[in-house]
Amino acid sequence: MVELAKKSRSEDGSVRFVWRLEGGHEVESVLFRTTPTSFIQPAAQCGERRLDLPSGAVVCISSQAGCNVGCRFCATGLQPMRKNLSAEEISAQVFAAAREEGISGGIRVVFAGMGEPMLNYEPVRDAALRLAGHDDIRNVAISTMGIVPAIRRLAAEAPTVDLYVSLHAATDPLRTTLVPLNRKYPIEAVLAAATEFATSTGRRVDISYLLLRGINDSAGDARELAALLDPDLFTVKVLLWNEVAGLPFERVPDEHAVLFADWLADQGQPAYVIPSKARDVDAGCGQMITTEPSATRLRRVTSEFPRIDLGPVSVREGTR
Ligand code: SF4
């Protein structure tokens, strides 16, 4: 169902898999491990307020070969979508990765690899339900840019699955420049659907927020983000951008990501930072690509985001 085409191991122990599918298309998965100390939480979130974040093996899997959503910071978005994976091809990535690494039991699965899972809804739902019901799987989460009707369906049809919503900006004008899908599903509509998901399933929703230096990383951005969110329903997961050749963005220092989470916590919004994994084998968040990038798509991003000189990195930057 999926055939191993390539396997590489990161210095941090994560493993990148490239799978060949029937028809010759390739997709990636990454297997990594987290421990209670993998995540960084704001100092204000201690004692009873400390988030209980799970540890163990995580397999991040793909649902499409390529992606047409076109998020400007993402390598997969530079690869035109050529195939929606079947439910079997999706779930097979988990079992094949676990078999390769001799892991049985306690596996967490995240649909955050190549593709927008909610644009391949039925196979993703079926695979997620099958995985969630398997003895070796502890937890399944689907990450989406915010396909509103699909979030509503998921709440009704797969309430045992967790939801991650990628926001990456706190205002519509900024989010539209980073995630063009925002024109169709703006922030208010996405958060309304995520709120319905959280209330109907009783599951907190993680809001993913990828920091891009000088673009969405200021104290003002944190304040605006916190003002949008209900702290009883949402947790913000702060992510660091992993370099993609040809894309004009800059990564913030790790310390700045912690500061951003602190700003959120100061507003009463639970947050935590996920340090990058598998970055040295190009399998970090946003780095997955299995063909040459489309020159047209690359040109579009570099014309929309001309490089500006942000100067040397400073830990205390972004307090504007
Ligand atoms: S972030 Fe996800 S939805 Fe956006 S282009 Fe990349 S793979 Fe597609």
C-alpha cells in the first residue's frame, strides 16, 4: 500500500520517511518523540495552571501528494497537488513507520504532513476513525487551515478525534497574505466552527501559530490573538518556522517564541512552544516536499514578500 522509498534520521532522533504510492507519487511522514520537557510553557503557567502535555511517539502523516492551498511559508505549498490519498494509504503510513522503528503502543498520530486533510475529507475521516479505534494508537489529531464545513462535519462524524486549527495571524488582512484560503474562510468563521467543535465534542482545540520574524511576532500580535480566543476552549501552540530554500521568511530565535507564549499567558491565554523537530533532514513542520518546487509558485511568494533587512536577531525584539 505504501512502499518505503527513503528513510533518514535526524540528529534529534526523529525519522523522516518518504513513501511511494501506487502510481508513483511520493509523500512524507515523520516520526518523533516528545517528553514532558519537550514543550516550553510560560512561567505564568505553573502549578495547577500548567498544561498536561502528552509524551511518547508521534507520527505526523500526509493526506495529499502536494497541496493547492498555497500557504506562503510552506514547502508543500510549492508542490502542486497530484493525488488525494486513500484511507488505506493514510493509515498505512502510521503502521509502516511504527514497524520500521519497532514501536508498538502509545502512538499519537497527527495529520499535519503534506496536504490539507479537510480537502480530502472522507478518506481522512475514515482513516482517523480507524486509527483512533486501534489498540496501538493513543490519540489522533487533524490539523487544518480552517475548512469550515469540514470542521462541522468532523465534530459530528469523528468526535473522538482532536482538532488543530492553524491561524498564524490575528487579523484577516495579514492572514490572507499568508494563507490565501482566508478569503474564503476568514478568522471569525474559522473560530466559530472551532468553537462549535470544542463545545460539541468536549475537546480543547489547539490553535497553531507559526512565528515569522518581523511579520506576526510582536507583543501587539500576541495581544490581538489572545483577544480572539476563549481560553476555556483553546490552547495556542507556538511554532517556529523551519527554513525552506527560496522562501523569503526568517525564523525567530527560540527565546523569542518563549517570549511570545509569555505574552499570551499574560493575557490569560494558555500557550506552549513546540521546539522544531527533524529540521536537519528537511522534515520539520512546513518543510515537506517530494518534487522540485514550482517556479511559478516560488516567484509568487518572493514577489509578495520581498526580503527586507530586519537586522541582527535580538532576543528582546518584537516588543513593539
Ligand atoms: S501549510 Fe498545509 S494547507 Fe498550507 S500549503 Fe502547507 S500543506 Fe497545504
